[in-house]
Amino acid sequence: MDNSVIADNFSMLAKLMDIHGENSFKTKTYAIAAFNIEKLPLPLKNTPRDQLFSVKGIGQSVGHKVVEMLDSGTLEILSDYINRTPAGVIEMLNIKGIGPKKINTIWKEMDIESIGELLYACNENRLTLFKGFGEKTQKNVQEAIEFYLQNQGNFLFSEINEVFPSIDGYLKKIFLPAKVSVTGKYRRHELTLDELEFIVLEENEKVKPAFQTAQPPELLEENETGLLYKLKNGLRLRLYTGIDNRAKKLFYTTGNPEFIAGFEKAFPSLSFEGRESEDDEIVFENAGIPFIPPFLRESDEIIEEAKNKKLPPLIQVEDVKAIIHSHSNWSDGANTIEEMAVECIRRKLEYLVISDHSKAAAYANGLSEERIREQHKYVDELNKKLAPFKIFKSIECDILNDGSMDYANNILATFDLVIASIHSNLKMNEEKAMSRLIRAIENPYTTILGHMTGRLLLSRNGYLVDHKKIIDACSANRVVIELNAHPRRLDMDWKWIRYAMEKNVLISIDPDAHYLDGFDDIKYGVLAAQKGGLVKESNLSSFSLNQFEEFLLNKQ
């Protein structure tokens, strides 16, 4: 059992105790334990039992429970609370805006035990009758439930990417590689997916026995041309079956309907015949145009570019030369700045931009002015030690409620660059969001606009913005727009990259890394950027060290 599972168990225990109205001192003990254990650099399972109790943040009570989990794989007190709590009540913890104490009121005072009942109560305006539930809270709860229910069964691309090799490998082992091709939204690199799609060149009668295992998935649909299964993890697996032309099947199941319609209009006499191919390249070859990669097949606009031979060489993961936007243990990151720099060197990256949180982010141990000076001195020492590798001094500066920055300009001037981001008061209308963002963009010390809409895919929609006006403002003020590569953000949205490039606005693919493995998220930012047609010349994190230094010099 690793640290994250142990921490999750303590976190869940604290929440369930709060739901049951237990002593707040006890619940805080386990909540703090969860926080501390999540941050530990070494696995508890490798720590000698007699040394566990001396680990920072682990006392006698918590220590004994850690030992119990390590030895048995379970936590009896947690199992007891789970057994005494209706499943629907526990599920409410997934709803944004209602914490354990509000759930206690919903369950104990409102006598509601499921999300469906709670939504119905919101529709009847019943929540406002109880203490702590005003009209605004009720509306937020209702919207959060509707969002949650809408997205059940949906997955991030990164989540599907983790299970894809095993599913792909299984199908190819059973039916031979030549008969299996991934298609659909996964092949187009959609940011979120509700199902994973494959072409299997076999009839249903030969496919279905392969899924009659000891724990068979649920068969949801069956027709002459396909099967739809629901796997144990909730993912739907759609198989397009039959022994038809591979290229034709692949072409029609990959492209967005708008792209397919546009292609048929541009090339009325589509031909899928020709040399044997495992791909649908023959379709484009017969049409006399360059192959359009699956991830660009979203709209018909790309077809005209292909006809005019104007498909650009798109950015690749290896084009990224640096880590921009990263958090160290000076704020809420897990690693030291030196550890992050050494990892960059190992990955053959040229520089690191360290951008811890600003002081308004107290929850993330944001830096005071005094700690900024200390960090800058430390970075200077590291740069002497690690040369020619270079660490740049940055900050992820909170955009405050009125659009001002979290530090005075004389403090911002001490950084090599500033990333301006909104982290608070996210539930605002478009007018308010635009006012805050535009004022921050116009600040002369803003270098990069971080995660433009504040969205969290499948969790939070983000605030509304006028993308064109934001991009125009960034163009006028020479501000870079971040494409935050964290799989839950991927913000700015790729659909606006082309407009940004037309306005000569640089994009910066940044991992927003809080730990070393977070550097890997760059690949998801690149996949999203490719959908938007980004070229490496328009990506700030693709600049070489010399180019980056020149960029900063020209920005001043």
C-alpha cells in the first residue's frame, strides 16, 4: 500500500467522521495526517515499523492505523464508517460546493440519502429552508449535481491513455494486429472521452466469445455492424465489426461529422481502394492531397489547407526545450528547486522556470516578499552550481478580485518573468472575468497569462471569457498565453490556437508541475496543441536558452 492510498484512507475517514458529526478535533487529526503523508518523500511501506511513529505528522494514534493498513491492507474504523453511511451520502462528496458538514445537514436534517433526491430537493427550493443553504448555495449545488451526472462515464484522455495499451494488446493478441485498429475520439486525441473505439475485422460471432471471461464486461448494445461493452472501470468499449474495407471503416469512424461531410463535398467520388494499408492514408492519396492526421479531423477548414498543400509541421514533444510554470517545495510542490533542475538536466532540457505561488495563495504556502528574496538568492547559488543549465526566477502571481496583481510592481520587477493566474472567486460572470483578466494582461510585468478560464475538465466548467478579446489584448501587450498541460486543465482550449497564431501571440505549453513526474504532462499539452495546429516556432517553451533570454530582454 503506497502513501497516496494511505493518505486517501485518512482523508476519507476524516470526511466520514465529519458527516457523522464526530468531534472536530479527531477529524482534523486524520485530515492533517492525510495532508502530511501525501507530502512524504519516502514510502511508508519501506519505513521500519519502529520508526513510523517518529515520522513528521504521524503520532501514536495515526501510526498504529498506518501499521494496520500496511499489515492488513484495510483500516477497520474506516470500513465501519463506510458500512454505517448510505452509499448515496458518500457519493455526495463528489459534488463541488458541499463539504462533509453540509452533507451532515442534508442527511440528518433533510433526510436525503442520494444525489438524485438532493437534485429533486433543489428543484423544489427546499435547501433554502435549512441553515447554511441560501439561494445562491442551492443554485450552485444544483448546477454541480447536473454537471456531475452529465459527466458520469466520461474520462480524461490521460486516463484512457493509461489503460489503452492493455486493451489494444488484448484485442491484437486475440484477433491478430492486422485486424485491429483504434479509431474514433481516442484516435483524434479528444481531451475527454466517453468510450474507446476499435475496428475489429471479424463478425460478431467470432468477437463475442473473446469477452466471455470469468468476469465478463456488460454487453450494452449489439447490431450487425458492432458491439458496445461496458468494462469494469465504467469505460465503454465500442467495437466496429465486420470484414468490410479497413480504410473506409477507419476513415468514417475517425473524423468528426463536420470533417466527413466537408470531405465528401470536396471529393464526391471517394475511393477507398488501392494498396494494402493498415491506415486510411489511401483515402487521401486517392484524393490527391496530403494525409490529414486524425487529430486535425475536427472541421472542414483543414481540408482546404491540405488541398493547397499548407499543412504545417506541427509541434512534437521533443520540440519542448524547457519546463515553464512549475512549483517547488517553497510553495505547494513536492521537490526542491535543485531536484527539479537536476531532473530537467537528466531529460536534456535547457532551462527551468520556477514559478511558485504568490502570497494570496495562503493555502499553497504562497511566498511573502521576504521569502521571495530568499528564494532568489538560492536560485543564484544554484545557477552557479549547475551552469550552463539555467533556472529563471518567476512567480505564479494571483490576479486579485479587482484585476490587480498580488504584489506591487517593484516586487514584480525582481522576477525574470511573471505568470498571472486567477485562483479565487471563480464563480463570476463573463463581464467580471474579462475585467480581471484584461487588467492583469495590461500590467507591464505580466509575461504569461496562466490557465485562461480556470477550467478543470469533467470537474469545473471554468468562467466564461471572450477568447478573441483576450487574445487581442495579449497581442497588444505582448503577453504569452499558456496552454496548461495538466490533463485536467489543457487550458487555453486548443480551438483558439489558430486565432492566437494569426495575431502573433505566443503559446506556452507548460506542465504546471508540482512534482517531477508532472513534467511528463507536457505530452498531453502537445497533443492538445497539435489539434489546434501549433508549430514549435509559436511555442515559448520550445525556445532555446539563447532565444528565451532574448525574448525576456525584448519583453523588458
